[in-house]
Amino acid sequence: MAATNEPAAHDLTVRPLQEADLAAADEIVRTAFGTFLGLPEPRDFMGDAAYVLPRWRSNPTGAFAAEIHGTLAGSNFATRWGSFGFFGPLSVRPDLWDRGIGKRLLEPVMDCFDSWHVRHAGLYTFAHSQKHMALYQRFGFWPRFLTTVMAKPVSDAQGAVPDWSAYSRTPGGQRSELIGQCRHITEAVLEGLDLSSEIQAVASFGLGETAVLWSGGQPAGFAVCHFGAGTEGGSGSCYVKFAAVRPGRAAAADFVRLLHVCEALARDRGLSSFVAGTNLARTEAYGLMREYGLRTVMQGVAMQRPNEEGFNRAGAFVIDDWR
């Protein structure tokens, strides 16, 4: 939960987030978001899912801490997908809200985006919160379309499943080539968009699985999925952090096939829920997800810098939500 732009305490320090900070940072994320959302027990926010550890392990250079008197006050995380970057969760201890700490935690993230030569950046926030939107607008982000997070129970049906493979079962010598083929797909969606780091992090840290959809002997799409306690999916859910299919005449059909693959992966791993989000500017993707049986469980607004569509546009068959 971001704070407003009132002056912070003079002894506030913003620094890289260290491994020793992770437990406290996780506690602050849960308490801050749970408090904002009015949960009876704020610490129950997200259950056994987590953002702090997976994002810190994936890219510790993009993780930042704010501390006062040597005690953690909040944290923020920058993520780089090639030419695109986003940040969050940005969280501040509830007893320190409205002291300008959120603003201070945004400053090193903007420096990261500059040093990474990010050409387009975004974030997901609460559409009803004027405070949050005003803070992010100070840094050049502009509210555009809503982003919906959707879910459905995993079907027990054992029908035909499209041709797919699990990245974790790809021989080591072939992984670099496969990642390159996935990069070609995202490059076709947005110049410079690259999910290589997410694919590698999921494999390296046991966060879930990357499912690759095949057509004519070539990858037609892929989905980076988190599941299990301590991941962004949590126990029981297959959370699609990112998925895309190659643009073209077959894109819509391939997108539906990829949804089937994600649900098959969830079923194979004994998971009960299939969770995926998309921006409502991706009209075809959203429509197909609804037809598939996914229903909105929460929604927020995507804010983007510069105020351009990026890959939140019609014709982009992409799943993600930038939380």
C-alpha cells in the first residue's frame, strides 16, 4: 500500500532489500494490503501465496527497502521483461502511511527502469483509490483500461489436450533454443518484450512450470505458471503469471488451445483452481477467456508510462496482470 507524498521522517533510508529483510517485508505486504482491503485478520492476505521471496530471488537488484531507526518500514520490487518493466507490490507499514515513504520507494525503481532502458512501464493498482493513482501520476504513469483477474475450478474432464511440453522436462542442451523461440513470440507481440528471466526463475527456484504449446513442430505459445506454497499462485491454484501466443491468423485458436494446456497442467498437478488475468483492452483475449469459463474475482486499473497502449491492445492474446 503506497503512502501519500507528505514529508517523510528525516531518518528514513531507502536501500537494496537484503535476504535478512525478507520475513519482515513479507509481513508488511500482508498487513498493508490486508488492512487496506479491510480483512478481519490482515495477515491472512494471500494465504500461503507470496510475492516477496519469489521476486527477490528472481531479481534482487530490483528490490528496495525503506527503513526508519533500523527497522523495516516498507518495500518495493521492480520487474524487467526486456523492453517492458513494472513494479510492485509497493507496501508500507500501516502505522507509517501518509508520510511520503511510498514516494521514496518509487524513486529507485524509476532509476532501475532508466538503467535497464525500459521503453514502456506499467503497474496494477486499485481503481477506486485516488491516493494511489495520484502518487503514480507524479511519476508519469497514466490510468488506462481495467485489468481483470479471473478464475475457474479445474475441470475433471480428461478430453483431448493440445500438443504441449513442460520446460522442466526439456533437455538442458535444448533449453536455450526453446527460450529463444519463446522470445520470438513475445517480440512479435511487443518489440523487445522478453520473458526469459521469468521462465528461468520458475525452473531454477521450483516456482511452478512453463508450459509450451506446439504447432507444426514449432512453439505457438507458452504460459509461465506459479503454483505451490510460497509462490505467487499458492497451494491449490495454477496462477498464470504470463502467457502469450504468436500473433497471426491462428492466434485466437492457439490462445484457446493454450487455455486448455494451462488447465491440463493444473489438473496434472492436482490443483483445484485455474487463475489468469488480462487487460480489458485485449478485447479478443478477454472474450475468449470468458467463453472458456473464467470469471472475474478481482480487478484493478493498469497505469502505463508513457500513456500508450503497449501490448494492452486489441489483437494481443496475452495473459498477465502486473500485480
